[in-house]
Amino acid sequence: MVSKKMYELGTKKSTIRTIFEFGRKRAAEVGEENIYDFSLGNPNVPTPEFVKQAAIDILQTMPPEAVHGYTIAPGNPQVRETLARSINDRFGTHFAGKNLFMTAGAAAAITICFKALCEEGDEFIAFAPFFPEYRCFVESVGGKLVVVPARVEDFQIDFAAFEALLTPHTKAVIVNSPNNPSGAIYSEETIEELAAILRRKEAEYGHPIYIISDEPYREIAYEGNTVPYIPCYYRDTLVCYSYSKSFSLPGERIGYIVVPDELEGAAEVYGAIAGAARVLTHVNAPSLWQLVVARCAGKPSDISTYRKNGQLLYDGLIEAGFTCVKPQGAFYLFPKALEDDDYAFCERAKKYDLLLVPGTDFGCPGYFRAAYCIKTETIERSLPLFKKLAEEYRK
């Protein structure tokens, strides 16, 4: 009849989406202002005016066939050259347009990389806490996701646990920094140690181990924290980038993959990426939005609201008695739940219309995620409710 695996994926929604949908129904019952929905990482900062103006100008001045027609599969050549120059200016790299493959956002970029690299028996390593969709992305292409337990004191990498899980079957390691859900940024020391271990293992196993760097939150870093650009530390790195968070464009689906020349088998990998995009029906990334992001390359993102919201929620939860690592970037807080069963904790929080996501879904039981890309006043009004929730547990 149908693929059982695809049916399961299509009918069993993610916990995040399920909570979000519950929030929409609950808002209809009690009013939007009485729901404190921290479930979904949907940017609430308005799309920058310069993005809007670029889109308007392109629509008004460029030939329609250039704006709405097909591009070649890897993307508009001029767009890729422009974005490569912007990357080089920022990170001292030497990419050209041929090193970029335009995609419909980061999810497409990551899935294409998994499909391009995966052979029978291959394993892909993720560091908890991790974006839950990695599992279905990897498994959908026939790979196995191997999870390194979280180092919860700072959400950097537990290297002893990591080395114990490396095998000759390891094809790639997924790095997500700034991290969803912890908000942690992997330090330069962490990236250097990760690179050193992988170089040793490449030599031992006799084949490349790739890093797939998932970077939709790269621009959202606070208090002087910098995000190491991994190709500068480790040659066998594929970069998956998206403008969904930096320019508040999640619905437009635009991003890219970087395939450095230094990467082992770069030409073969790029060809496999093109093949993976083809079988995943990725004809080309949206033509209009390729042109828009090229016009806006290098322009700054406004993260002031996220910085303010993160500090407000962090301070409020700490005052209420929660334990939490302060986020360095992204727009998520990942506190410890007030009981071991994080699902039960999040269910109890619903009594106060606090909609939170259990940490188990991110590979880190006993914690919960709160996305603070919401209205500041909503966070302010939620803090007394977090206090009431915490008081229940103290009683």
C-alpha cells in the first residue's frame, strides 16, 4: 500500500509542532494574550527593511523571467559568486561561486548532505542536545544517528564519550553552534580539539570523516561571543547555512551549502550533493530569494530583541529557582526541569498555559526548551507563572 516509514513520519508530528498546535487551540479558548507559547523557534523580529526593499526593487526592475524562472540546479552563478565573496570577507576564506550550492533553507541543505554522503552501514554523530529532526533526516537516507550524551555543565562536547563512539563506520559529525536548544556556542578550544580528534581518526580509519556544520543561528551571538568558522579549523567541513533566522525569513526557504576545495574528494562530494538534490526534487532554490539574499549579503542582523528577551527570561527563571546555563547565542533557553520526568514537568506547566518542550526530544532528558523569540511583554507576564510552577514543586 504505502511506505510504513513515511506514514509514521507523516502522521506522528514532532513534539514541538504538537505543542504549538495545542497552543493555537488553547488560544482560541482563553485568548491569545493568556497563552505563553515557548514552543516554536519562529523568529518574531520583523524582516529587515533592507530585505523588503531589495525584494521590491528586484520585482519592479528585473525581467520577470529572471526573477521567477528556473536557475541551474546549484543556483544562480552571480548569486553564488556574491555570497562567496561575502563569506571570504568575513572569514578570510577563498571560496568561489563553484563552492556553493543554493538550497531551500538549512533543512534541505542538511538532508542533501546526509543523502550525498550516506552509504550502507554509515553512522552520523550528533552531540546532545540536538535538533530532533536530525534523526529522521539521517534515518530517511539509510544512515544511523549516534548520539553523544550532553555535557550539561556547559553544553560543550564530552570528548571522552565522543571518542568512545567513533568507529570506522563514522561518516560525519554534525555540529550546530550556536546550538538549538541550549544556546551554547562551541568555543575555539572545543572546535580545535574536535578537529584534532577527527584528523587522528581519519588517519587511523583511512577515510575522511566530515563535519556537517549546521549554522542557521550563526549571526545570533551575544556579549562579544564569536562563532568559530569551522572550515578554518578542519578541512573536511561542509557548511549548511540558512537566512531563516538571521533575516527572519523562515517561510521563504533560502540557504546554501559550502563545499571547500580543501575537502577530501571535493569534486565528488559536490557531484553527490547535486545528485542528492536531484532525487530529493530540489530543482533549484527559490529564484527571487536567491537574488534578494545576494543584494543583502553582509548586512547586519538585529539581535537586540533576542538579547533582551534571553536576559529577561534567564534572570526570571534563575530568580524563580531554576537551574540553567546562560545562552551565548540563538534564541533558546534550556533549563533543568524541576523533576526527572521532563514530559510530566511540561504537562504540569500547561496548567499555567506555559507551553514548553521536553528535553528528551533533544536527547537530553530532565531538561526543557523555551524559545524566547516571542513578544517581550509575553515573557514579562509569564515570569510570575514560572514562579508559581516552581513553588508547586517546593511544596
